[in-house]
Amino acid sequence: MHIADLVPDEEALIALEPDELGLRIIQVIAEWPEHMSDIQLNSFINGALNGFRAAQHGREIIRAIQEAWAWLEGQGLLIPDPKYISGQMRVLSRKARRLARDTNARRAISGHRLPKETLHPSIREEVWALYHRGKYDSAIFEAMKAVEVTVRTASKLNTDLGRDLMRKAFAVDNGPLTNKAVERSERQAISDLFAGAIGAYKNPHSHRRIAVDDPDEAAEIILLANHLLRIVEARS
């Protein structure tokens, strides 16, 4: 197993904080067979680079792994191999192995991917980075906030918020973003879609802390926001 098996996107790996990447590194090492338990930083980096087909960001990957490695050593998760008096050989500490086995930790550092190139420019950088760092609730909030901001700007309804904004912007008869070329029932459905999405996924996150720990669910909601942004763009 290589780090690319958990984080297949090079830019996603580089975007991770040292602790976030460090947790993924110990999961990789924990999967190695017993005869590969002695590890060195340089050999890990070489294996990581080989795991990517192109390794277009080789220098950045190396730096990210070095920083994560230093964090792991500082936290006592990678320790000197007791079989060697000196040198660079490392093994996982007992705590590191417990973390690697913990189902909650494994879920939090899963290798789900949200392709950056599929996202609307308004959410491509911030939301994508939050998602790949496991900040799912923040990624959802920022994606839906982008929908609200985009609708407000496109409709010029500068004083309205949330569901009220969506209902006015996509009002069936006179909404500035409604498409009068389609059937009335379809116009109503689009209005319901926008109001429902903002009401369900943006407003609750504005008023209270909502934990989202399922990367698949988070990706689906973000892609819904992405679709809504495309609709507004087309109407604008």
C-alpha cells in the first residue's frame, strides 16, 4: 500500500495539514507486512512518488511528507526502531497502531475523492480543500453559502436571505431567475429545489453545529450545490 492508495489526488495530498497527512501515513504503514515494518523517511517518499502515475508535484509531495513525518515523530507516533542503536529506521508506536485500528479514525482519513475539475469555480478551491481535509460540515456550509451569494448577485435581491431569497429569485411568475420558457410546474419545481436545498443544508449549519462524518454524503451535497450553481450561471 502507498499513500496514493488513500489520497489519489496529488493536490489533495499537498493541501493536507501535517497532522492530517500524518494520520494517513500511519494507516499506510500499518497495512504493510511484518518484514516491511522497518521504515525510513526516504524509502517512504520514494514509494509515495512511485504510487502516483505522473507525480507532477514531486517537490510539494516530498515537502508535505517531510512535514507530516516530523509531526508523527514529535507526537511519539513514529519512534526509533529498538533493533538499531542509531540510524533513521522507525517503527509505529503502540499509540499509532491503536489509531490505525480505530474504526472512527480510519473513517475520518478515508480516501474518498471529490474531483476538483468537476466543481464550479466559486467553490473549486475552498470547498475542495475543506472536503479533502475531512472538514465535511464546513465544506457543505461553504458550498451552499456560495449558492446563496450567487443567487443574490444574479437576481439583484440584495436584502433577502436563505429560503426567502430562493422563493423570490425563482418565483414562478416574476422571479428574475425563473425560466418562463418552461412549464409552470417545472418552474415551481426549480423554486422548490433551491429553497429546499438551502433550507436543508445551508440554514441548519448557520444556526447550530451539525456533524457530518460520511464523506459520501458530504460529496453528494456538495455536488448538489455545484449543480445549483450551474443552473444560476445558465440563467444569468
